[in-house]
Amino acid sequence: MQHDRVLATRDDVAAAQSENENLRKIRNRLMQWESKTDPLAALSVQQEEHLDVLSNLWRDSGPSAAVPTTPTTSGVGPEATSPPQSCGEDIELPAGGLQNTNDFLLWFADVSVEIEQRGDADYHKYLQQLEQRKAECSHMLGQIAVAMERLGALCDEYDFVSQKTSALNTASEQLIDEQEKLQELSNEIQRRLHYFSQVELLNQRLQSPTLSVASEAFRECLNKIDDCLRYIEENPKFKDAAAYNVKYKQCLAKASGLVRNYVTTVINQATEATLHPKNNMPDAPDAAFALYYGKYQTAAAKVKRVAQLIESRAEHSNEYGQLMADLQQHYLAQRASVMSPAVNLSIQNVKVAHKGDHCSLTRSACAFLVHVCQDEQRLFYQFFSTGAPHLTVYLEGLCTILYDTMRPFIIHINHLETLAEICSILRIEMLEEHVQQNPAALEAFATIAHQLLQDVQERLVFRAHLYLQSDIQNFNPSSGDLAYPEKLEMMESIALSLQEPLPLRRSDSRGSMISSVSSVVEMESVDTAYRVKQMNSPADLHGMWYPTVRRTLVCLSRLYRCVDRPIFQGLSQEALKLCIQSVSHAAGKIAASKTPIDGELFEIKHLLILREQIAPFRVDFTVKETSLDFSKVKTAAFGLLQKRKQLFSMGSNNALLEFLLEGTPQIKEHLLDSRKEVDRQLKTVCERYIKDAVHMLVGPLVTFLDKAQSLLAQATQSPESAKPSYALRQSSWASPQQISSIIQETQRLIKAKLAVLQRAMQLYLSNRDTEFIIFRPIRNNIIQSFVKLEQLLTTNGYSTDDMIITSCPSAEQVSILLSSASILAAEGVASFAAAARKISTSSSVDGATTASRKLSSQLSNKSQLVETEEAQIEVVPAEGPPPEKIVEEVPTSTQAISE
């Protein structure tokens, strides 16, 4: 019943809403009839004009003319049924008319009532409408009250249903949450059980005979084993985790065994095919390469796929790392069984091919090993992507064959040139060129080559020490080595003859041309001839250097590029020291056999050569030596003997304690600089040469001055002697006539000896700047001697007549005398050169003269003496200062000392 009410109420509400909606639509349409924007019934202009006329007429007629005639449909009230009267109908008089006042009053009352009625007609109509609306509203309110009652019932029922529905939803959501949790728990359990349930399946797959290591199924097996092991290791507290860990380890061991057997089989087959080929391969290099690398390159494609599986897992598992190491070790062992005999045989063949030529043997064997190392590295990385340490060990084993082959030769090589050449090959060609271009592939070769280089350097240093002792320190010069200045004069004549070649006459025969010209050309190379033409001094030729100087420079030039700098510094210090001693010893013998001037010029020249040739070496020739100073020990020992009674004193003055504290030897460090030693020796020799040269030119005058100075010194110290100013004048040996003879003798010596002196300087030094620098202090000392003589005569009682008798020249006159003598010396040298040139010309034109044969024989003998050393001399790179500047430095200091 209640449900029917609710349905009826809903129908009424729906009908009312539909009616209201229709009224709203009608009202909106009526409002749009005369809308200004979009009217539904638009009036024309004419119709609007008629409407305006009607409106004006109604407005003029007044409100009485317009009586509403709207009918009422409700029928409420008695007046509603009476038809309304016409608006323009007047109240008529009674038929009998108005007879008396009473009729008038009655008629007037009726008229007043009618007027009132007509005036209130509109209000009555509005009131009727209001009452009608009131009735409608009362009816509507009743319906609304009923609807509200029904709506309240609906709300109550809705609240009841909502509560039940909410409770049902809440219970459903809880059930869904619990279901999801259970599902997640089930999935998690299944996921965890998955790692435990794969053991049997994996064992079956791994035991399957159709399973291939290179297949995708095997890759999936490895992935599953790795995932299960990783999960169990991450969760060691799960039940039976340890047991399943062991089971999966066993599965991994089975998989590793399959991989190991597969790779081992493939590599063994390649090794067998390489060691025992079906067809005999030819000995060509390409065929040998195909034999030793072809089978392995074919097997590399099979192994590479499996090796990548293991290498990608080796970083995360020790088992895979150990498996990868085993595979690489097996591969390298098989390669060693193939390559070690082949490499050994090849090196032995190279040794036989280059028997006696150690440099070619070293170069060929090292080049062969370089190619082998590169090929082996390339082949190894065709199998594997990692494993460089194992490969390096294997390659070191192959390179050790080279070391074992070369070391017996190296420790028996005695020639410095051969050892130096081997050092250059190993250091420059192998380590710096090949190894630096491919350091990864040649790491093992670099290690063995470095060891071999150290052995060569050790042998080189040992032989260098013996060479310095035997050929420099213990060098015993022959008469030809000390034949100075004859050798220089001979080389000068040769240089002059080479500078101006003679034109050949048409009448000369071919035999005369050969005998006169090619006798010299065959003895000297093109490079030597070029240097002879370019240099001024015949002593600049390597052949004219003193043997110890030449050997020292050859030894240093070889060692410079072969040994380390600290070792080179020590050897250079020893070599230069021994060379200086040898040159000084030779200079003493030359001075004894010839003249002191020759010995001193000989030593100066070779010291300058040493200084010039060691300048380009970019090393410090300073060596630190450590020594013990026992000077305080001696003093402390004397103090201990003097304090015997205090040996056992318990105080601070204990003699034994003082001896221990004061008598400790001191360690002193000394810096030895070879370059400074050369400069020091050069300075000493230059000073001695200047002194001897001055004594040779003005010896009598210097002797007289020394004797006069001694006499004056004695006269000054003795009070009983005559006046000091007349002591010298009264001596018989200091008379004006004696002094005049001394001056004349000195001038004669200057004119006679100066040309010889300058000729010797030119012959030995042959550098005008050096000659000028050394001759300048000689010239100054000579002038200074005459100035001293003049001052001595002036201050010791010699009269003007005595001065005229002595004819003592002034400083300007002595300078002119020296200049004229120098000019004469230069003319003499030019005439000597012309004479030598004339002699060489006549000897070459005549063909077979005795002088030419003698010269050729001398050259031949000399070339035989220096053949083994000069052939190995290499010009030191001109990295230092120019030779002229080097030469100028020392004589400048010498000049300052002499002045």
C-alpha cells in the first residue's frame, strides 16, 4: 500500500513538473513574439501603424470604453453567471417617469448603485480571480503536503537502504582486500617456490643428450641457475636454503663441465690438426701462417659464442671466473705446445742465417717475435674478450726463448760498437718504435726486451771499463803517434793538394791519371774530402787526433745513446780523466823529443777538441763522490793518549767518551765535474805555453830583468851597500853596452822565433780567433818586458847618453816590431803553402814520383792504424754552442790570468 502511494506521488510530481515545463515554454514563446532580435510573429510597417491608431483611439475614449470581457471558467459566485452589461448602455428612466421626489430618489439610488457596480467591476473580477487562485493554491498545498509525506517516507526508506548498502559495500571491499592480499601472498609463495622447484627440471635438461652448449636452451639454463643461486644466496635464512644451494652448485658444476668439455674438445681438435696436418705444407711464410693460425681461426667462431656466455657472468661469480681462467689456460697451454717448438726452430734458423752478425741476429729475431706476439694477441682475442694477464705470461714464455738464445752471445761480445748497435736496436727500433705503437700486444715482448737491454748495457759498461783501462789508461804511444808536427805538416800538404785539383792534359794516359789522382781518392772517402776542404786545420781530421782522444770520444758517443744518464755520467767522468792524463803524458813526451812549445800546443789542441766534442752531450758531467775524513780520529787518539788517567773517570771529562764523540770519522761529499776539469787543465797548459813562448822570444831580457830585480831587492835590504839608485848602474853586467847587446839579442830572437811560433800555432790550432786570443797575452807580456826595462833604466841612475847607448825601444816601437815580424811570418806561411802546392802539382803531373808514392804509403799506413776506430766515429750532434765560441772561452780567461 505504501509502495503504491510512493508511486502515485512520483506520478503527480512528474505531471506537475511536465505542466510547469509546458507553461514555461509557452510563456517564453509569447515573449518571443515581439522580440526585437528574433520575433516569432513579426508585424509589418502597415500593421504597426494600424495598431498605433487603435491604441490612440482607446486612449481617447477613456477607461469606461474598455470593459473587460474575460470570462471566468471557475463559476465561483453568483455574479459570475450573469452576463456583463454593455459598456455604452445608459440607465433608462422608469416608464412612468419621475413623478415625485421619492421616485427620483429611488431612481438616483439605483443609478448610484449601478455606477458603483460599474466602477467596482474590475475589482470584483480581480477578486474573483484571486479567490479562484486561492482555491487552486489550497488544492496544490494539499497535494504538496501529501507529496511531502510520501517524500519523507521515501527518505526514511532511502536512509535504511543506504545504510544496508554501505554496510554491504564495506564488507565487499574488505573481502576484496583480503582476496588481493591472499592472491599476492599466493603469488609471492609461488615466486619463491619457483627458485626451489627448478632443480629437477634443470638436472633433466643438463642430462639430456640433445642439449648443445651453443644452443639458446643452454643459455636459458645458465640464466635460471644464476637467478636461483643469486636468490638463495640473498636469502640464506629460508628453510633448506643450504641444501638447495648445494643442488644448484651441482647444476652449475654440470653446466661448467659441459662448457669445459666442449671448448677443450674444439681446441684439442685444432691443435691436433695443426701439429699433424693431413697434407705436408710448403715452407713459404704464408703457408706457415695458414698452418699455425688457420685451424684455430676456424675453431674461434665455435668457442667465441660459448666464451661470451662465461665472460658476461665471470664478474658476478667466482665459479665462472675460475672456468674462464681454466679455458684460457688450456688454450694457452695448447698454443704453447704448438708455438714454442716453432718459435725455437725459427730463432735457431735465424741464428744460423746470421751467424757471426749479432746485430742482424738481434734485429731479425726481435722483429720475428714482434710479429708472433701481435699475431698471438689477435688470435687470442678471437677466442676470448678478456684475460690479458694470462696472455702476457704466455707471450713472456715465447719471448724467453729469444732471451735464452741471445744472452750467451751478449755475455761473450767484446766489441763496444757491436754492443752499442744492439742497444740502439733494442731501445730505438724495438722499444721506442714497435712497442710504443702497440703497447698492449707487445707488453710481454717489452719486458723481455728490457731485460735483454739491461744485460747488453751491463756488458757494455763492463767492456767500456776494460776499454778505458786498456786502450786509454795503459795506452803506450808509438813513435808515429807522437810524430808532431810532422803529421800535421803532411796532412796540410795533402789538404792543399786536394783544394786545387790539377787539370788533366790531353796527352796524359789513363794509367797516369789513375796513378796520380786515384791514389789519394781511394784512401779518403767523399765525406773526408769534404771535411778537408771545409776545415782549416789538418788536426781537425779524426785521423790526426791523438788515439786516446779519438777513442774516448768514440766510446762516449756510443755510450751516450745506450746507457742511462747516471751510468753515463760516471763513465764520462772516468773517461775524460784518463784521457786528460794520457794527453798530458803524450804532451810531455813530445816536449821531451821536440820542444816544449810543440808539447803544449799539442795538449791545448786536444783539450779544445775534447771541450768542443763533449759540449753537445745533454748531461751533467758532475759526479758526487763520498769519502771518509779521519783527521779528527788522529787528533782524538792523541788526546786519548794524553788523558790516560781519565779513561775510567765517572764524570763528564771521561777520556774514552770524548774519544768516541770527537773521533768519529766524518762523511764528506765531493762534486767532480769533468767539463770543469778540462777547462782547468786547459787553463794551466795555456798559462804554461804563454810563459814558455814569452821566454823563447824575450828570454835574455826576462833573465836580465829577474837578475836586476834580485839585485835591487838585496840592495834595498842591505844598509851597507851603495845607494839603491846606482847599485844596478855600477854592476858590470848591467852596463849600457851589455844592456844594448841584450836588447839586440832579444830583437833578433823576436824576428827569428816569432815566425816559427806563429807557424806552430797555425799548424796546431789553425783557427785565427784562437791564435789571436792566445797570442795577445804573449804580445802584451813582451811589450810589458820592454816597458819594465825602460822604467828600470830610468829609475836606476842611467843617463841620457846611457839610454841612447842601450837603444831601448818604446812600447810603440816594440808593437811595430811584433807587427812586422807577424807580417813576415804570414808571408813565410804563404810561401810555404805555395811551395807545397807546387810540389804536389809537379808530383801529380809527373805521375809516379817518389814523393807521391811515399805520401800514399804514409796515408795507407795511417789509415790502417785508425781503420777500426775511425770507421765507427760518428759526429756528435751539434746541440751545443759553436766551436768558435767554445774555443774563445778558455783563452779569454787565460789572457786575464797572464795579464
